[in-house]
Amino acid sequence: MPAQMSKFIIQWQDQFGNWQRFQEKHNQADAFRTAQARARSTGKRHRLVDAQGHLIDLIEP
């Protein structure tokens, strides 16, 4: 039986304060780097949440 992989979901905040889904990754470090780079390039706030929706990290541009 295969082990359950963790999911890390990258979301970004739109101009109305709503969180929009961007991407899903299985590696937390990679997800953080991707969210950090995108926050810098877009100037928008990003966050990482797990599969249950718990906040892992909030990235400011």
C-alpha cells in the first residue's frame, strides 16, 4: 500500500481579498520557493496551505 503524499497548495490573494488557487505541489520547500518567486514577480500576497486547508506560510511580496 503506497504512503499518502502530502499536498501543499499555493494560493494568491486577489484585489478583493479572496484567495485564488494557483498550483499544488508535493514538496514543501519547492512550493515555498515557487510562491516566494511568484509573490515577488506579481506583487501579490501568496500563502501555502495543506490538503486540509491549514495555513503553513504566508508570503508577502
